[in-house]
Amino acid sequence: MPLFNGSQLINDDCYLIGISSERRWYPVYCKPNKEKKLAELAGEKHISWYLPTFPHHRITRGQRIETQRPMFPGYIFLQLDRQQNWQVKLSGLAIRILTVTEKTEPTLVNDLNLIRKFELLSRTQPVKVRSDLVPGKRFTIAHGQFKGTEGVIVKRKNRTEFIVHLDFLNFVLATVSAMDIL
């Protein structure tokens, strides 16, 4: 679970992403397969970054190999000031830094903390990232690790999916699970 606070890699599952008065969180759209390279560069420049990943399993030469894949291919989240913003643009790795304002940053930070919860969940059960919207009745979870999260429950083929729409990124996170763990 790659999260770097500007000086060290964070492995604490309870660590929450916060807002700073000097820097703002931005979704950065990078060149194909350059998310990890941009994270490396950001670390060298003491820039806080977050690259949400989930486990991916494949079989190579008869051996099962687990790798970490970005949840949102092409995106990394960086906490930047104006000077760092230019450094990222000049790196040649970023295609575009999405616009974030003082008003929209709290929504993005809430989405990032929700993504972290799904990232943790992906360690124990499958989590899918989809870019399609799913119709259904919205609700708010009252208990458990997703308390306060709004989402949709959809029944498909004898299974239940919990779906959360990330408003800022226009992506959907979904997991198939027993409802008691939510």
C-alpha cells in the first residue's frame, strides 16, 4: 500500500490522508505505466504521494506470482505546492495534473481515505475498479470499517456487491462480500 508522507513510507493501516495549508492533493494523470516512476521521483523530491494498488495474481512457469497493480491505471495522487507542481510538470512523466480547488480538495481527500479502506479490503477479498456507473438505491453504512460511507448494494448471480462511486474521479469501487464485514 504505497503512501509516502514526504519523508517516509507509511505502512500504518490506520493512517489517514489529511489536508495541509501549504500543499494541496492532486490527481496526476501520467504517461502509461509510469505511476511507480513518478512516485519514485516524488519521493526523491520529498513530495507526499499515494499510489493505491491491489493484488494481482498470475501464473508464470507453474508458479503463482502476486504483484501489486495500480487501482487507477495512469493515476497517482500527489500533495504539491506551486513549485513542486512545476517540477512534476517538467519531469516528463505527467501528462496532466487535474484541477483541485480549496473547495474540492476535501472531497478528494475523503475519496482517497475511502480508497485506502478498499485497498486494505483487497488484501483479504477481491475488489474491482470499474469506470461504469451502476443504478440503484443509495444508502449509508451504519457500522463497521465503512461506517459513514455511501454506496449501493446490488444483487447479481447469487452474490451481493457493495459499490461506491468516487465522485471526484468518476470511478466505481466494488467488492463482492458477505454484508456482515461491511
